[in-house]
Amino acid sequence: MTKDVRVRFAPSPTGPLHIGGVRTALFNYLFAKKHNGTFVLRIEDTDQNRYIKGAEDYIVKSLNWCGIPFDEGPNTNEKFAPYRQSERKHLYKKYADELIEKGHAYYAFDTPETLDFHRKDHEANGKTFIYNWHNRLKLSNSLSLSNEDVMAKLEAGEDYVIRFKSPQDNTLHLKDIIRGDIKIDTNVLDDKVLFKSDGMPTYHLANIVDDHLMEISHVIRGEEWLPSLALHYQLYNAFGWEAPQFAHLPLILKPTGKGKLSKRDGDKLGFPVFPLEWKDSKSDDVSKGYKEEGYFSEAVINFLAFLGWNPGTEQELFNLEELINAFDLERVNKAGARFDPDKIKWFNHHYMQNQNNKDLAIAFQNSRSELAEIDTQFIEMVIALVKERSTFVSDFWELSHFFFIAPSSYDEKASKKALKEGTSEILTTVKQLVDSVEDFTVENLQTSVKSWITSNDIGFGKVMMPLRLALVGALQGPDVFDIIYMIGKAETLKRIDTMIASI
């Protein structure tokens, strides 16, 4: 690539960052890093009516938690400051005026009531109202009015918008890295609003001007912006600027595969759709994020990378550096990517196995009041035994509570299976064997008990099932001898005595 790669993630601060937005940010980040480029964050807050306080801060924190921080943006390496569109609004009028001077745009004074009348009139006749070449001369704008009338309206302070003058009878030949060549008949395009008399540009104008001024080389964005591609290409041509390369990412679909993934889907099926917890300032509703639900950021990123992209190999587990090296926009699919809540759990399970046991022990200890006084090193040893069966830190208690608290009851179904005639005598002997082991190691315990079982030709189940039930309260958990070693001789003997007394 001859041009320096500069990509941007340009969210609107109208609420929490959706997981689909994180995927867009991730693909921009991977592409930038693959080509030694720059990942820019720009806040597109031209719609002040929908602005939500705290949303921008949430976006920044989310990107940082995901491990994909921006290189340039608000308060960071501000090469093309400012990075909030609301702080750049003084720039856009000049460019809107330039388009009018060049004949690519015009003033329109139509009232909302007039436009609504035309829409309803068209609907009544089974048609769709489009403001463009075929009716703009019949409407109130600077193409149909005299210069004197236009100036009079502007000087009188009448409300207006500036619309792009979409050409008639042209065919646009557009390129998209993911979707290939695209042909558009300009006769079906409407004259989009670019600027309003309140001094604020619409997304279309601000987006193009900012991308140009910030020297953006590639625009990687969601499929929902594909219908805007024709207008954006035409704006670049109208200004005489070189357009960036475009790539429109596929939609993230509901788990059913039908329709775009929404917050409602997450609420209904019990999985997050936001990276971090979000509290709605109006309703006080709290939506948990992937972080709060116990997901590792690396697992979330690995999962999201595969929503619409594949490396062309069988490998599924990638760290961030491996994703950067493997990523290629040409391997991004056109078709929508189905969101699979079970698959992200699969990723989290695998990343759990690579986590530092000490860090997990601290997180586990902080999550349970019962562990406040327990030595962290002991908890660390417990985690080493149970994390293979864990997906989240929250799974640890269910899998390991018996290491910390003796069972107060015994699983009924397990008891029927494990407790037979002669069990009390067997457990009494096992107790004596455990008590006689002086060098208290897993190996010595195992040798003592198993040798006795073998030499007396007793079925292993007759011994090991009731022993496990005595220690755990159920037929679950890691190796019995690991449990005995961890809880210690005295506690083991006490639990066996309690079991014998209950039979």
C-alpha cells in the first residue's frame, strides 16, 4: 500500500457500545496493526438530541478493556484535533457552501408539513416519495426559485437544509473490498440532506469532511452504511478528493440466524450484548457486560474476530498478535454472521485454562465471603484442580466448595448408589489407613488405600464412591486423593466419621 494506513472507529455517544460496534472497532484495529497503520477514534456526536452523558467514556473504557486501544483520538495524540464532531461544527458550513458554488448542492426550504403531504400523497397512489431530479424543480429550493427569492428567504432567517444534487441518468461504478464491484443507477438516489440551518451537518457531510481532513485511507464499517456508499463516493468526487477504500462488514445476526442481533435478544436468551456494565441514567436499569459476567477480554476478542472472518485454516484459538498477523479484509464474508452464545463460552473455557492461577484465586476469593480468611495459596491449589472443568470464575464455588466447608448433607441419589451393606466397615478401615500414612502425600495415600483394595479383592466402587460421598457430599469433584491431601488428615478423618455416623 502506497498510502499510510489510517482507519477510524466513529461511534455515536447515544448509549452503550454494542458488541457489533466492538467487532467493527476490532476489525479496524487489526487492519491498522497488520499494516503498521493508525487506529483513530472519532466521536460522531452531531445528533445532540440523542447524546447520552457518560457514553463517550464508556466507549473508551470498553476499547481499553478489550485490549484494542486507539492510537489517536480525544485526549490522545491529537494530530487532527478536535475529535468530537460537535467541536468541529465550525468547519462544515464552508464545505457545504463549496458544494453549492460548484453546483453539487442546493438550498431547500420545504417545510416538514409540505414534505409530509408529498409522502402521504405518493403512498395513497402506491408510490414512494423521493426528493430528487424528477420532482425537485416542483419543490421549494434554490433550483426552482429565483436568486432574489433565495436570498430573501436566507436573509429572513427561514429554516433551510442543504441537499446534495444527485445526478440524473448516470451509473456509478463503486468498489468495496469485501463485496467487490457495485453498480448504482443514480435515478433511484434521493437528494440527501447535508447541512441544516441550525449550523449542524448531517452524518453524511461531517463524515466525509472529517475522513478527508484526518487522512483516513480505509473506511471499514458495518453493512448498514452500504446504502450510503453511493452518496459518499459522489461527495468525494464533488470535492475533487481521493476517496478512501471502503469495506462494509456483514451484520451480526441473532442466534437463530434471522435478523440483526439486538439487546432484546441478549435479555431473552441470557447473554450480554455490551462489553461492560451499563446503567441507564433514565430508567436506572443495569445491563451487565461481558466483563461483569466473567468473560475474559481475550476470549471475547477471539470470538468476535470469527464473526464474519475466517483465517482459511482449522485454527480457532488466536491471541491478539496472531489475529493481527492472520487478518485480511479479503477473507471477510459478505453473508451475516450468526451470534452463538455457546461458542463464546467455549472460547472462555479455553482461555480459562491459560489464566494465572494466582490471579484466578484472588478473583475467586474476592467473590465469596466464605473465603475471606482462607490462605490465597491454598485457594490457588484448589483452582489448579478444578479449572479444567470451569468456564467462569463463578463456576469455582460449585466445583470446589467442599475444599472449604464440610458437607452438611449427602446427595440422595448418590447415597443410594454409594451406600451398601458393609460400607461402614469399609470406611472404618479406610479411616485407619489414612490415619496411618505418616508422609502425607497424594502418592502415599493412593498407594496405601489402593493396595488394600487390591489385596482384599474389593471392588473399587465399593470403597471410592462412599469415600467421595463422605468428603464431598456428592459423587463429583477431582481425584479423591487430591481432596484428602488438600483438606488434610484431621479433616478427612472427621468427615469419614460423620459419614459412618449417618449410615
